[in-house]
Amino acid sequence: MLSPKQTLDTYYLEARRDLLEVAALLDRYDEAVKRSGEKTDNDIRVDALRNAMHTLSQSDHPKANRTEQLLEQFSLVN
């Protein structure tokens, strides 16, 4: 099992890249909304991403298993 430092050393850059990808997707979506002047009606995918970020932002999350929580949230979208 890895120590906390080893865990960050091993996975930090990968996680940072993935978060930047999500940010870029939301930026592209917002720019498309500005260009077209309309949002995608009833598309819960954007809300699912925002809810996932909220879950991840909880430092002392009660369940601690954020992966399982995200899988449950995303399963409602498909």
C-alpha cells in the first residue's frame, strides 16, 4: 500500500490532467451556449458533471468512497 505522499506522487499529474479535461469541456459548452444563445434543454449531463465536482470538492465527505458515489450519479444519466 502506498503512503499518502507516494499516492500523490503517483497519481497527481494524471488527476490534474483529467480535471483540466472536464474544465475544458465545460468551457467549450459555455462558449457554444454563448454563440447559439441557447442551452441544451433537459440535458442532465452538464448537471451530472457539476454534481460530480461538488462531490469531489467535499474534503471530509461522509461516505469517503467518492468513486462509488460518482458511479451511482453517472448511472442515472445513461
